[in-house]
Amino acid sequence: MLSPPLLVTITLFFSLPFIFFFAPQILPPAPFTFTISDDLDDLALFTRASRAAHSVSTTSHLGTINPKPKIAFLFLTNTNLSFAPLWEKFFQGNRDLFNIYIHSDPSVHITPPGGVFSDRFIPSKKTFRSSPSLIAAARRLLANALIDDPMNQYFALVSQHCIPLHSFRFMYRSLFGNELTILTSFAFSQSNYKSFIEILADEPNLYDRYVGRGEHAMLPEVTFDEFRVGSQFFVLIRRHAVSVVRERRLWKKFRLPCVTEEPCYPEEHYFPTFLSMEDPNGCNGFTLTRVNWTGCWDGHPRLYTAPEVSRELVFELRQSNFSGYDYMFARKFSPESLAPLMDIADDVIFRD
Ligand SMILES: *[C@@H]1O[C@H](CO)[C@@H](O)[C@H](O)[C@H]1NC(C)=O
Ligand SMILES: *[C@@H]1O[C@H](CO)[C@@H](O)[C@H](O)[C@H]1NC(C)=O
Ligand SMILES: *[C@@H]1O[C@H](CO)[C@@H](O)[C@H](O)[C@H]1NC(C)=O
């Protein structure tokens, strides 16, 4: 006869496989956690990027040939790049002025778009909505672009739902100014150019997001007074791209999983908080990516559909309240919007 405690132990022991088998169906999904090995891979990449950036900044002024500065376009996606044909048109004729880098969730089967997007995929990892995996993906894009080409001077993060609102030339002129003939890459790195990143301190649910990882989880690195929010999509200058891939202190906190019911959207906080602490005067506190949050409560902005695409919509979306700058990109558009957007590409979007 077995003693009752032993019986309980044996029963528990044999039920373990069942618990493991059924637990995924019974328990809510575990919060996303960032593993040590993910972090080590990234750390090696970020160290390489930081070294590459350092060696360029100490030698670039010695060169006699000074090619024009470039814009790095960083595509962060977990589905097909439906607007690839529109972007293709955007890039046409500007071969020496841009580079493309794509971070694509490896667990999703996407169709490589070809053309200017051929061979532009960087080593990527799985991403999850409103999790630190999106911060890591954006940093991988910045690091790859820093290593790849020292002429990359602006780094524009976009998603598969973003569309261009102006021609490439217009955007290039807006970002670099009009003195392109004399503006060398070295001159640019020494100048007062600023990043375009939204940095807000007065959002109503900011405190809930601050305590999303636990009440004192962000201390002492980030006090609530230092905590900021802004759009996930930004255009950074090279100096800031380097700071971001070198950053370790805040990442230690932002990589922690959210523990509250409400999502805490770390990707909307890490970059604005870090840059506002590091170099507030080097940032324009606004983004160049237009998004419409009117009437949206579930964390998804308004999705424009094909019948809504028109010349008037493009004109309206371009308009900003930022002195001297139009919006350059807009999101989100449904994949079916491609056809009507292509119809107005030459006559409306890229005529400016
Ligand atoms: C991407 O597009 C291809 C071809 O149109 C389609 O078969 C595939 O399912 C799409 N993938 C995703 C993730 O939507
Ligand atoms: C933003 O979305 C709201 C609600 O759907 C809509 O009424 C408004 O016209 C949109 N604004 C623009 C600029 O498209
Ligand atoms: C610009 O400011 C006006 C007045 O505050 C506001 O009605 C409008 O929505 C703003 N436009 C954009 C694009 O934010």
C-alpha cells in the first residue's frame, strides 16, 4: 500500500507529460521574452557597426573623392512588400543616392520583390507586435546600414504599409538642403542636421506604459520624467544611428517583457526616450511619416483602402504643421491600394 504523499507524487509525475501537452491550449501565451543568445548575436553585430562607424569618422576627411551622401531606407516587414512597384518608381534614376535594407520575419514566407530590392535582405529574427523584438529589428537594420556604406547619412525606417508621398528628389532636397553640389559627406557629418523623430511627453496613458514592465522596473535608468513616446517610424542622422547601436543601458530595461494587460509598445518609447536623453537639440521632435489615429483605439491606425486613394488624399496627407517640411511617407494602406496608387504615381505622387 502506498502512502498518500507518495501516491500524490507519483500521480503528479505521470501527469507531467499531459500538462506539457495541453498547457499551451489552457494557459494564456507567455509574454515575449528576449533570450540571452538573441542578445549576444545582436551585441556582436552592434559592436562591428560601432567599430565601422568609428573608423570611417576618423579617416573620411582624408579622402580626395567625396561622393554624395545617401539615404538608407530600412524596411521592417513581416509580410510581403506589396508596394514594391511603387517604391521601385520612387527610387528610379537615383541609384547612387540611396541604399535599401530589409528586415523580414524569417518565420513568414514572403515573395522577394526583386528589382532594387534584390539581395537587400539582412539576417533577421522573428518579431512580435508591441514587443522589444521590434526595437531589436530596427537596431539590426541601423547596424547593417552603418557597416555597409559610410555614405549613408540618413536612416529612414519604414514598414510594408508605408508609401512615399513625394518624389525621391524632393525628399533628398528636403533632407540635405539645396547646396548639394558643395555638400560632401564629411561636411554633412560636421553639420547641424537633425533627426526626424517624434518625441512627446504629454500623452494621456504615458504612465501606464511606463509601469508596463512593473512599477519600479525602469529605475534608475529612466525616471518617469524622462520617459517619452513617439511614432515607431523615424529618420535618423548617422550620429544618432551610431549612438543607438552603441546603447546598452536603456536596452537592459526596455528588453524586459510587458507584464500588464494593456500592451506597452516598447518600440514607441525606446528611441524617443533614448534620443531625448542623449541629444534633445539634435532632434526635430516630429516624424516625417503621416499616420491617422482619429477614431482608433486598438493600437492599429486607420487603414486607407483602394477606393479612397485620390490626388486629394495625397495632397492632404503631405500637409504638416512643421515649419519647412512636408510629410514624406504615409501609413497604413491596404495592399489593394497599389493599383490606384500606381495610376497616380507619375502625375501626382512623384510630380512635385
Ligand atoms: C506573398 O505573396 C505570395 C504571392 O502573391 C503569396 O503566395 C504569399 O502567401 C504571400 N505571403 C504572405 C505572408 O502574405
Ligand atoms: C482620418 O480618419 C478619420 C476617421 O476615419 C477621417 O474622418 C479623416 O478624414 C481622416 N483624415 C485624413 C487626412 O485622411
Ligand atoms: C495642424 O494644426 C491644425 C490646428 O491646430 C490642426 O487642425 C491640423 O489637424 C494640424 N494638421 C496636422 C497634419 O497635424
